[in-house]
Amino acid sequence: MLLDTASLYYRAYFGVPESVKAPDGTPVNAVRGLLDFIARLVRDHRPDDLVACMDNDWRPAWRVELIPSYKAHRVAEGSAAGPDAEEVPDTLSPQIPVIEEVLDAVGIARLGADGYEADDVIGTLARRAAGPVDVVTGDRDLFQLVDDARGVRVLYPVRGMGDPSVVDEAALREKYGVASGSAYADLALLRGDPSDGLPGVPGVGEKTAARLLEAHGDAAGVLAAVDDPSSALTPAQRRKLEAAREYLAVAPKVVRVADDVPLPAVDPALPAEPSHARELGELAERWGLGGSLRRLLDALAE
């Protein structure tokens, strides 16, 4: 099980009231919400291994170099953290180090890589995995990893931190009209994604993109059809795709997750008991983690 950790603690932050606070009055809604969600995932799905994948670089320079608008609208203006810091709610930022400390004390593996997003870490671990993989994320970008033959699926929380829906190839066909995770990546780059600052091909929406991929196989096939006067593209489609040729040349590298990230070795096995019990006890008392931490520890012990 691979967690898109930032995606999940954002969901926890907005799904659990800020009235959930530590003894000193500091909000810990994201911390406790994430712990409860991990407990539920462990209890319901019984993974042997679990890795909390981290965003060491939420907006890698190599992606921005190819598409400058990539996540540009999410850069915090005038941040003390630097010119490319992500805009994060004021009461969420202090909770992120607490989440990291608690996961480390419990003994849940955390893994990130400088210059890469959590998506890339997840893509690399999924490619390396010898058995089935559940990717847990609130971000549709990772639907591209779905692969029935390899047993890779996505658990996608639909509302808050409730029961996640299972996204497999059948779900992709039903919802988006594409047959695989790889085809979903091509759909995303044609359609664009405003939440990531990806413009897509102007005038090509989700349904048109799906029809183009059905007719021409993949994004490369769509581009080849532009160069083929005998292809079945309509004149309007040909004009739109021709005008977006420069974007389409670089978009695949930006949209597709990297699956060859150099990663340090970690032990992904879920612990039956806390790795650092004393430190965890201190964190639990300081931050008032109460029942959320107990539920996670009980799920691990089971």
C-alpha cells in the first residue's frame, strides 16, 4: 500500500473540524484525521507493506522548465520558505512536521526523493513491486498507474476520508472511456488539468480526448494522425492539435509520473508495535492524539 501522504493530510485537514486541538490549543485535525484514515486502511485492506510517500519537491524544476504554468497558481507569494514554496493553509503547515514525527515513531516507512514529487516515488515503487499494489490518493493524476495485469489499483476517497472507491481498468472505462492507466495519462494531457496548471489542447475536452485515443491508440498516435492527410481527424481537430504541437511534445514527460527515481532503502513492513514507544508517548501527550493514535496502534497489533 502506497500513500500519497500530502493528498491525504489535505483531505484530513478539510474533513476534520479545526476544533480538534492539542492541549495547548494548536489544531491537530489533519494529524488525527490522517491517523484515523491509515487505521481504517490497515484494518480494511490488511497490507503487508505500507509506505507513506512524501513530496520532497512539490513542483520540480524539470517539470516547470518544460511547462512553466505547472502548478504556478499554487505558489505562495512572498513566502519566507522561498520563491517556490507551496501555498498551504496557516493552520495546516505546523501539523506537517507532527505527522512526520508520529509516523516515524510508529514505525511506518516514509519515503521521498529530492527533485521529485510523491507521485514519482509512488510510480517507482509500483513499478518495482513484485505483487499487487494499492495506491491511496485523492489525486486523479495517479489513475495513470492502474494496471489490472500487475494488480495495481487506486483507492480514491470520494468524500472526505470515508470509504475510498476502487479504481481499476473497468472503472476507467466506465468513467472516462479509456481502457488503461496509460491511456488515462494521455487523456489527461489532451484534456488538461487546471488544478495542476496544465493547459491541455484548447477546445479538446474529456469526451473528445477519449474518442481521439480510441481512434488513434495513444497521444503519439494522435500526433501522427495530424501529420497524415488521410487520417480521420476532422479539420477542426487537426487545427487544434496542430496549434498545440509544442505543448504536446513536452506534456507527456510532465504528466506521466517518473518510475525510475533513485530511492534510499526502507523497510516497508508494517510494525505490530511502535518502533519508538517512548517518543510516541511523548508526542501523543503533547499533541493530544488520543483515540486516533490508539485506533492506529490497535489496527497494527491486529
